[in-house]
Amino acid sequence: MIKSPDLLVLKQVSAIKWSADLEAFPSGLFHCAEWVYALSGKQTPAIFLNFESPEGEVLGKLSGLILPGNRLMGRKLYFFSSLLLRGRDKQLRSVCMEALQLYARREGFSRVLIYSFDARSSECLSFKGYYCEAMHEFVIDFSKSGGHVKMSSNLKRNAKKAIKAGVKIHRSTSISVLKRMMDLLLVTKEERRQKYGQDYNPMYIQNMNETSLGRLLDSGIGVMYYSELDGEINTVLFALENPQQLYFLLMGSDRVAYENGIPALVAQHVSHYAREVGKIYYNLGVIPRENSGGAGVRQFKQQQGAIEQMGHCYYSQFLKFPARLFNFWLKRRFKKNESTRL
């Protein structure tokens, strides 16, 4: 049992080497190399870290991006999802988190940011030098439901309305459909802005944009489900998919879609598809903040039979001077917003 972070060796390795033993760890879609490379860029290169014992055994893994900085704030390590361990050893997790801070300091990084997309944990653990923040996702776990999902009567009624109007659902990886989705996201954004008086960014993950979404389609883990009515596309749902998992990443709709119940039909179609092809679970993702329409999106996900589940993000303090001067502000911010929803 490794009890000191000094005994752990953190190695930056190639994506091929990092992925070679990934099946031995409880990884998700946001850990895989296809996702990380799609979201990386010249200024934000991918990074793959192995946590190794002195004997060379890989005990843990992280994958993410190196974010650029300036002379004041410095570079950051940004990870999309949680630290991967082979088991549930809390002491080993704590040692790994401490070793990660030591690595970051040694390599000249100013902060470590670990998000928890598609990584659920009911307990907020305390790690020295890190702040913890809750993150809520909505999940349909087919392994626990026996394949049966209870959808609300309201969602079923809206889906029937769309079917009666003649709506058809298709699956695509076409760039033209992606471009249409980007337009629909702007329509959805404007609808929410007018309704709630708050602006928000639908691209809620670092480096998520039309270019990176296109790369996800090319890589094979990105796919879109879209509606067609009278030759027009009114709703597009962008998902991440592997043989066992499905993740609802984005959805854009126009007014015609809302008037005809089309989002409900698309949602129902994707859920049925996930069950029929044998997915273990379907993660319907996060919701916006309450003042940006979060309550309505929450209701839409729960109507599909999804259950709210919690994950936890961990953010380090600033590790380098002069950015360390901001640690007092960080402490006040997290003390004030302990229950912030992402």
C-alpha cells in the first residue's frame, strides 16, 4: 500500500500507451483518447497521465488538456472527468491527488482542474489543497431498471403529437446536420434568453465548438439524431456513444419543434434505441443554472425517466506566485457557493 505521494511516479505517456490498459479501469466517454484529442488544439494540447508504483504498476489515470496561461495566472491542467483507479481505495485516491499537485508544481502549472462528466460519486471527499464542487447529471441505468424506463405521460403525449404531424427521426454524422444543429442551438439560446432574461453558453465544456464536434463525428464516438418534418430539420440531439454507454451532449430546437412536440419524440427515440441495442446506461447530462432555464431542462430529463445523480469536481488552489495571491478569493468563493450546480 502506497501511503506517500513521493512514492508515486506520474508519467506523461502517449495516447496509445495510456489506452492500452484502459479496460482495467472504470472509464467513461470523457476519459477516452478520441474525446480528448477532439477537444484539444495547438494552444491546448492533450495530456495523458499514468500514476505508477515504484515497481511500474499503473495504479491510476487521468486524461485532459494543458490550458495556456499568462505571466500572472500560468498554465493549468484541465481534466474532463475523474481520476481513474482500479478500485475504491480512498487512501490511494488521496495520495494520487496529492501527488498530482506535486507534479503540477514541479512542471510549472498554476492550477489543477478535475471535472466529473459522466463520473458519479455520492461523497465529496476532502483532499488537501483542493476545493470540491457538486455536479449533477441525469442518468437512466438500464442495468438497474431491468430495461424498463418509466416516461411521463406528458412526454409520451408530445411524442405522439409529433408522430401525428408526420415527423421522422434519423441518425447522422453529416457536417451539414452539424451546421444545422449549431443554428438551432442559437435559436434555443435566444428562446431561453427572452424567457429567463439570462444569457448562457451552450458550449459548456472547454474547447467544445463546431470544429471539435466535427472531430468527434469523424472519430466515431459522436453521433446526431435529428427530426425531419416537411423536409426541414427542427431538432438535433448530439450524443457520445460507445458499445456500452450513451451521453446526451447537446440539443437544439426551433419554434416549430416546440409547437409540435418534436424534442419529446427525439428524446423518446434515443432512449428506446439505447435500451434496444443493450447500453448499460444512458446519461442525459447536466442542466443549466436555475436562472437560465435549469428547472425546465431538469423536468425534461426527468420526464424521460432519468434519475438525478451527483458527481464531484475538484479544483486545486493556485500553486504558483503571483497567482497564489488569489487563493484568499478562491476560499471565499467556494465557502459561499458550496452547493453550486454546474
